[in-house]
Amino acid sequence: MNPAITGDFGHGVDILSPDVYLEGVPHEQFALLRREAPVYFHAEPGGRGFWAVTKHRDAHRVLRDADSFSSERGGTQIADLPREDMRVSPDHLANMDPPRHTRRRAIIGQAFTPQGLRRVQAWVHAHVSTLIETLFDRLAAGENVDLITDFAAQLPVATILHMVGVPDQDGPVMNRWVHELLTPDDVEYQTSEAQRAQTTREFMEYAHALAVERRHAPRDDLLSRLMAAEIDGHKLSYSEFGMFFLLLLAAGTHSTRLLIGNGMLALMRHPQQRQKLLDNPALVPSAVEEFLRYDPPIQHFRRTATRDTHVGGQRIAAGDKVAVFFASTNRDEDIFCDPDTLDVTRTPNDHLSFSHGPHFCLGNALARMEARTAIGECVRRLPELAVAGPTPRIRSNWFNGVKQLPVK
């Protein structure tokens, strides 16, 4: 083991506990690890421990090498979760390895076409305009406005519901499912094991009914295209569809909500950067890339070593857990100039917030389009927006963002 990892070095290092992230991303600890132990074996209360990968080049290696680092053996969460937990389901696309992952991703990719994105873009712009008009009226009337609840969370949910052809009134229950199934560390969303099992059943029954309906009575929507798509005679099973629907809700609603919220909060905290967007709206796309780098919605993903190997000069044994921390790789001093500085003009911007390699985010174009539209229009039409109260963070080492963002 690297001498820098032994002795007193690791005393006090904690990038695992959800409580740590309540005060913000532990960037000082990540900087220390990048400098002293970029591949660091981190203790895990009640668990086996894991290797924390904090440098950009090492993360690239782990994320692109699915032969040596598996998503299938244990899933993508650091904790070794029970098999009944939906986050480790073998039918979840994020928990598959090639060649199975390659086939399923190709099937799903048929439903995410550039034509489909162009088709929804005008709808997104119109919906953003409606949301901002409502915000403007409420702010003018002196009402309390929460930019997360009233804007950042509204757009992604409405967009996904529009794309999949699900009634708008189902949005709140879908939000509840995502929080209860994917954010169990936050006390606001914690439930009993019995309630969690009930939520799982509710979700899978809902998804199964949707899949059956679209397979037998297809419409002009994303789910129908998904159920009809096939590669070499293979179609999605109902279970695989259910897991993808959960992934769609999580990535398509929760992650995008965090991206929009993190971006707007960053601009309100850095008014000089907001002024650059006001002076030159053409910078909005590069600004969104900078928000992804500066405050990534997802903090990390885990892999499991399939064989003895090395990362960053550190020996990794077969079966070891390896976690890539995007919050750290995105601030690697060897890749980014002044990495702790928010710069909406930054280019190039080789962040890893959509991952890398076989599991590069399928929905990245949709998320980028929504964020560019939402943030660009919000800056243009509400240029003096300011934080008006506390901004409590999500208690999670996985999701990164605030739960409320009061504005005035």
C-alpha cells in the first residue's frame, strides 16, 4: 500500500457519510486526496471499505474499462445493498455490463433520437415561459417563491410526463417514488422497510401496466417507441422496462432539477458571472457545462474490480469496490485551470458529470437542452433574482443539491 495512505494520513478523512454533505461538498478533503492519495482506501462503517478515485485520469481509466471494473457485480452504489433493493436490480441499465448492456442500451437509444429531442424542444421553451411568467407574477405580488419547488422541479417532471404520455396528475406520486426509492439517506424521505417495499410494488405495478398498454396499443410517445424498439430480435422485458422507467424518472427529473437549481444558485452567488450571461446570452451553453463541472448533480458511481489490477499505481484486488467521485475529478488541478473558480466562459470543459465510457448518460442531450432553456430564460427575464433565505441541502453522498431555494 502507498505509504501516503497509511499512518495518520487518513485520520479525519470522511467523504462517505451523508452528514458531511449537509454542509456542502467536502472539497478540501477531495483536494487533499488528489494531492496525497488519489486512489485512497476509505473505511466503510458496517461494510468492506472501498477505493475512492479522485483524479480525472484515473476516473477515465475506471469508467471506460468495463472488463476490469464491473457495474453488474454489486451495482453502482457504494453500499452493498440487499438484492430486493431496486438500485441493484440486474435489470437496471446502470447495473449491466457489456455485452448485455450494449444490446439494451442500443434498444433504448432508438427511442432517444435527435428528431425526438427537436420535437420536444419547442414544448420545453413554451413551458419554461409559462413557469417564469407565474414566478414573475408571484414575486411582484410579494409571495414566497421557492425556485426548486416552483421552477427547477416543475420543468423536468412536466417534460418527462409530456414525453412518455402520462397524465400530469401522476407527477406528484412519481416524485414521491423517486425520493423514497433513491434518496433514503435524507430524513425527509426516509421510510420504513415495509413502506419502501410497498413503494417498490406500487412503482413496478404502475410501470408494468404502462408497458403492457404501450406494447398492445402504441401511441406517438417515448414509451411506445421504447416498447417497439428491438436489436437482433431482442426487445425490452417488462422488468427491464420498469427499471428503465425508474432510471428515466431519476435522471430525467431529479438530476435535471439539481442541475437547474445548482446553476441558478451559483449565478446568484456569483453576480459577475450572471452579468456575463446577461451581456452575452450565447454563453449559456458553456455556462451549463460549467455548472455541471462546478456542482455535479451526481457525486459518484461505484464499480467492482473483476480481477487484480492497478489504478494510479495502487494495487486493486479482484472484488474490491471502486468509487469514482465526480465532485473531485471535476476539480482536478491537472485538468482545469483555477478549478475552484466558477467561470461561465470556461473552454474546454472536460467534466465527467455525465460519466464516461459505456455508461455515458443516454439522456445528456435532453438534460442540457432543458437546463440551457430554463437557466437562459430565467436569467434574461428575472435578472435581479436573489436568495431570500436558508438553502438546506439534500442529506446524501450521491445526489448533490439543495432542497429549497427561496428567492426574491
